[in-house]
Amino acid sequence: CWSMAELPHCSPTSRATMADFYAGEAIPEGLVVVVPSVSSGFVAPMAVDLLLENLSGAKKVGHVVHTALLPMVGNAPPPQQQQLGGSSDGPATLVTAGEVYVVKGEGLVVVQLRSPLARSGRSAFRDALVLWLGAIKAKRVVVLTGADASERVESQLSGSQLRCVLSDALQSNADALKQLACPTLEPRTKTAAAPDGLYVHGGGISRRVFHDCVAQGLAACVLVHFCNAGDNQQEAHALVQLLAGWLKFKSAPTEWTVPTSWALSFAPRPPPGLY
């Protein structure tokens, strides 16, 4: 646990507004919000795609519109057309760099980020994100991220590659997460770059979003999976199964369906005849 005294000062600027981050339908207050960090191995956005593919009743309600999010647009895979308000038999529905979904049956808001942030706009993006999270009165903020496996310490080289970071408000969940093979992230030597000893190399904005949420009184956690560049489908599955086990999703399947969006992410496996 990191005390408030160890957290760097971070507060949303007075110029940030909800409209800077989100455009879409009104979102019910008091839900759990899942936010991926574009990070090592792209494992967090992959995990969100897996989550949306399998939870019943996921519906797109709006877009992330912040100017720091690098633009991206493409056709949604056919299985996602209904989630996006379209039809698998009708014209293609577009997906963008940032989208927001609500899963009412699970009390869940899911943010999907598919592209990285412009370096000069990261701070403003975090300000707008945390302001939006406060405005919808997020019950709990869960940040998913990958972390560079080459930066592990000795105690992290074997065993579970999952770790969690919990705010004071969520410390009571530490034992439940440990039982799901997700112990608390080991603190490291404090440095100027990480004065709290919280080291998530390759974790994108996850660490700073966590601090921003805590500074604004939001219950927050980071779920981390150590990974390398390349095919991280297994790691994405592990993150989602951890999330499902912890939050006890009612519509979680026994076997998770692989999202169509993963189909062209990686080259096909080598043919058996090669060996």
C-alpha cells in the first residue's frame, strides 16, 4: 500500500471538462470502470476485446474523443456489429481509437483504447479521464496493463506473472486477489522517477492514472501482467480470467470465445510439416 504522502502531486486542471474525454449517451453512476493502458505487448486492449466478446449485453454508448489519442478507424468484425448498434447482415460498423461500453447486467463500464497517446498530451488526457471518472461516480477503477518482463526482479521470475496495486480503499481485496494467483506488486527502490517505489516498466499511463485516481478519492487498482513483445493471447486470457474471478461476472463463460479482432493480429502458427 502506498500512502498519500508518497504520491506525486496530481490534480485535474481547472480547464479540463468531461467533454474533453467522452461524447455519447449518459452513463449510469456508481459502476465499476475498466480502463486499459496501451502498454507492453498490447495485452490490456486485447484483454478488453476478449471481455467485450464474451460478456452478455455489452453495448457501445460513446467514444473517447480526447485529442491526445492518436486517430484510428476501421471496420468492426462481424460478431461485434450488434454490440456496436449495427447488424451483421447490414453495412459495416466502424470502430475507432477510443470507445466506451456499458454492461448493465454486470454493473460495468468498459473503456477500450486501441491506439497510444501523443506524448505531449498524456497529462491532459489523464486529467480529463479522472474528471470523467469522478463525474460518473465510479465505484471502482480497474486499470489493466502489461509490464516489460525483462525488467522483473528475481522474486518475479518464477510463479504467477500477475500482480496488483491497490489503493487504501481496496486493500481488503488483497487476499482475494492473492488466492487468484495475483499477489501485490513488490515495491522497488524509490527513485526520482518513481518516488513511491511503484515500478511498472512499459506500463504506459497505468501508474500515473492510479495515482491521479487516488489523489481524487477514487477507489483504484492496477492489474499487471508481465509480458514480452509478440503473441500475448495467453496473457490477455489470464488478465480477463483474473478480472472475472475477482469481480464474479454473472455472464462469464466456461470457455472464453476468442475475439474476431485477434484473427489477423499475428502470423499463423508454423505448419506441423515444417518439423
